[in-house]
Amino acid sequence: MEPLISVVIPTRERPSLVFRAVQSALRQTLNEIEVIVVIDGPDAATSQVLIQLDDPKLHVRTLNQRRGCAGARNAGISEAKSHWIAFLDDDDEWFPQKLEIQLQIAKQSHHFYPIISCRFISRSEGGDLIWPRRYPKPEEPLSEYLFCQSGVFGGEGVVLPSSILTKRDLLRKVPFRSGIPRHDDVDWLLRASTIEGVGVEFVPTTDPLLIWHMENDRNRISNTADWHFSLSWIQANRQIVTPHAYASFLMIWTSLSAAKRRNWIAFWLLPWKAYREGKPKIIDFIAHLVIWLLPVKMRRLITVFLDRREHERIYITGEK
């Protein structure tokens, strides 16, 4: 019997984390699924751990050589039997009803290629946050939803890879771009959004459906600080982002990487390029200063406080 959803989980050398992720996928209330774990290159420890999960829904493929996260995802997509595919990063975990709820939304969508996302818990040592704080406004460009902020602190507009459910045909038409050390998820999302019939939708609930683990001491792509790559990536993709989104990416996303290295050349260069090549707003300059002048832990504590207040307001008013 063909599964209703194929779950693709790329992993490498994180056996305990992927074990937790796979368990959360196998515990879904939607039983008609297959879980495809793609091990990115020979990794005996991970293979051994996954053998313990004796479940016919689980399929493990080990690549002969490393292809990176994007290449591993593409390999999983090529083996998927279902018309619908969901992604789960090996350090994240789903709540049991995640797929069941998203599939209902996907089947009701008026888009030919719906991309269904949801709210999630961003968990770190500083506390839990519920992101995204808001959903896209009508006619809001996707790049501005992802990169632009109306406030100083982040978490406003997010589409997490582990939150995505979409059609296999779209993923084969627009595969993940291999060889990108960062931003492969938003790179795919922005390129896919240019295809006719694609639309990004969110589960219409304030409740989170997964946990995004953000431990700062763990090695992950989003913790690297290669701001030069971020700069070159957004410059190469200017045609699929708005001028405001371009400026915001420089002053917020790229600044976050540069500030970790305390590269003060970037402190001056990024606002200058944003002003000269894009259309920044005052809030972008303020966010840029906060990123550089406030320590990460302090920013996180403030964000947790503001997020809790905002979530209480959303819960009371029912606003999406």
C-alpha cells in the first residue's frame, strides 16, 4: 500500500539525535507513512543505532560519499513513494499530530503545489520561544516575510525545513541546490516560490507542531559564522528577493554571522551595501546595532520575554 506521506531525514554522525527524530516520526497519529533516513556518507554508529528501531515504515539509506544536507535530501526525495513529502532535520522532533494536521490543510489548498508550514517551539538554554510570531500578510512577498522585521528581535517570519510538507513533484521539479554550505533551505523555498501554482500556507492554529532544538554548543550549519558566503549568496539571488528583503538580509542575517567573529569591517560594510544596493528601513539599522552591541545571551533573554507576551496576546485574541 502506497504511503500517504514520505518523511525524509538527512543525518550524519549524530546517532542519538537522529534516533529521537525518527522516533517522533514513527509516533505520528497518521500511520500510513514511510520514514526515509539518508545517512550522508559511511557512518557505522548511526547505522547501528537505527537498527534498534525495528519498524517496517523505516528505511535507511547510506550514501557512498558525502553530498551535504541538500544532496542527502535529494537522495531521499528520489526514493520517496508518496505524492507528499515532509522533511525532518535530525536534531528536531515532531509532535504526534503534525503530519495528520498538515495533510488535511494540504488537501484543502487551492494551490496546485502547496507548501504547508506551521508554528514550532524554538528551544535553547535560554528558554522556549514559539515561532513564527506571525503568518504572512496578504500579498506580502515571501522574501520580505522571511528576511524583514517590524521589530528589533527575530522569530517574526520563519519557515523551518522540519515544518515543511509539500508535493514530491515540486521537489523533483525544483531540487535542493547541492554545494551550498548555508541557506540551502531558504534558497529552495525562494526558487520554488517562483514556480506557477506554488503557495506557502500555514496551519491555522497558534499551537506549535514541532520542536526546533537550538543548543548553541552543538555543531550545526546555522551556528557557523561565514558572513562572506551569506553576502555572496544574497547578491547572487537578488533577482528573487525584493530590495527591502535584500537590505534586511544584509543587515540582520549576514550581520548575525559577522558579529560572531567581531569582524568590524562588516559592521560598516553591510549597512553601506544595504543602503547603496537595497532599500533598508530604520528598523533594519536598529536591529543591526542591537546584533553588534548586545551579547547573544542578553538578546535571547529579551526575545524570550517579548515572545511570551506576544504569544499570550495571540492566544487571547486568536490572531494568526
